[in-house]
Amino acid sequence: MQAIAIRRGADAPAVVELPRPEPRAGEALVRTLRVGVDGTDHEVIEGGHGGFPEGEDLLVLGHEAVGVVEDPNGTGLERGDVVVPTVRRPPDGDPNGWFARDQADMAPPEATLERGIAGAHGFMSEYFTSEAEYLVRVPESLAPLGFLVEPVSIAEKAIEHANASRSAFDWRPESAMVIGNGSLGLLTLAVLGGYDRRYCVGRRDRPDPTIDIIEGLGATYVDSRRTPVDRVCDVHEPIDFAFEATGFARHPFEAIRSLAPAGVLALLGVPEPWTFEVDGGTIHKDVVMNNKAVVGSVNSAKRHFRSATDRIESFPDWFVDAFVTGVHPLSEFDRAFVDDETSIKRAVQFGTL
């Protein structure tokens, strides 16, 4: 079969020939339909995140996949089921406590492998195998957009945990701010449609397709070159819920100032090491005196995948059409890895139902 992989020492992915996998006991064989490309894939390719499977010199990419069950192999799935795989797997196939408790999304990095990212091959191949417990059924009608389930699940988890951090009192959030107008930021803005007022922070000039989406969703675009994150509360209003999706290490410290009393900030970005000065005393006092909360979130659980499935089905058609800027055949896979201001969300297509 053909797969898209990054080789050790290479600076770009390539198509490679690999044996078609044979499912082991408890695994199903899945024929891949589509696999999305996101910022994490670019970080893996550049060597800034993740790593190769132990003892191997290539990594099959892709963690945002949708496929159809080719061989259920006695797992309880049925041939023809449309499925989305979760990302994390236990090291050495031996479930540790996090996996045994069905809380793999809460495991620290050393207690998990991540398919297509860190230590395990991904799904960007014509076929892949997976334990049935890590496959989430989705409606057949969602097959074309199933590659969005994983990224939407990331937003669903962060929002769930932010809400949980405010569960000790009657929290009634009205305003939300998404920091970052990349693909995850825009998906999150769509997920947060129930908020009365929404803002999305970016650094782009008009005309721009992401700004069009932001405003099409009824949100306000905030150019951080004119209104820095820590001034949003002055120029617009204090923010009840902020979602950071940039990995720019200053943003969390700036966002805390723009939170409303009892506000919560969810951090999703993964920054590189960077030392800089902040007024730690003022930030600390602000968090304490105004009952603010900061939540870190990575990965997601099967319940978040299921919530994401329902959420995607509620997205308006115009949003999906504007958001998905390219689905490319395997023969043109390199176009899916284009990273410029005309690209929002791209995917590689391996097959059809």
C-alpha cells in the first residue's frame, strides 16, 4: 500500500510503499477515506514536535482520519462502518492506569504514544489497523467531513474542562474570545456559537478568508497589531471564556488581564521555550482577587469525539465550504501541506465509500 511519511533527516513528506497491515486479535482493518493536515503535522515534519517509532527511520503521518471498516476481524464492528480513530495508544501495547481508566487524554506524554505524532505510525495510508476500542463510529453521511472530528473534539474537551472549572458556582458566561484564527481557532469559534458575543484574535489584513469566516459566524475580528490581547477588555469588554490556540507564549499572560471576574482561560497551544519578563505579582493578584482560572488541555476522549460528530452535523454548509480549502488526491498530496494565507483546512483523499 502507499502511505505518506516523513523520513529521519528529511524536510518534507514523501509517498512510500509499505506492506498492507494485517489486523491482530482485537483489531479491525480500516480502509482510509480522508486524512486532514494541521499545524501539528507541520511541527512534526519540521522536527519540533513528536518523534519516530522506536527503532524506525520513518513515521507515517496523519492523526485526523476517517475510514471505513474493511475487515472487522471479530471485533464487533461491521464491514462498511464509517469510523474515526482516536490518537493515543498505550506504550508497548500495555495499558497503564490512564488507559485502564479510559482517561488516555489526561495522560502525561511519557505514558502514551500518539499515532502520526509521537512514537507510533499515523493514518495517512491506504489502510490502517486499530484496536476496536479506539475507533468511533460516525454516520455514513459524515464520511466526507469525518477528518474534522478529531480537531473539533479537541475544542470540545477544552470547553468541557473550562466549564468544569467553574462548576462550583452559578457561572453564566456571555462573552468568548478565541486567540488565533488558524483552523482550530475557527472551528472553536463555530463550536462557541451559543455565546452572546464572540471575538477572534488574529494578525491578518483584509481581504482575508479567515476574517470572512469570523464575521460570517457573527463574531468580531480583533487585529492584535492594533488591539493586543491584554487590551481587548478595554477596547471591547472583559471576556468570560478565552481559548488560546496559537502557542505564542506571551498570550496566556496577556489574556489573563482581559478575563472578566470569574473568567476562565483554556490553553491549547504548545510553545517553544522562551524566557521573557512579566509582572508576576500583578498577574497572580488578579487571578486570586478576581477568581480567575487557567486550564491546560491536550488530546481528547471518545466522548469528545462523539460530541464533535454531533457538532459538525450542526455546522452551516457555507462554513464548511469556506473552511475546507482543499481535498487532494494522493497523487497531489503535497498540495495538502501548503501552508499559506489562502489555506485554512486541507486533507488528502485516499478513497471513497
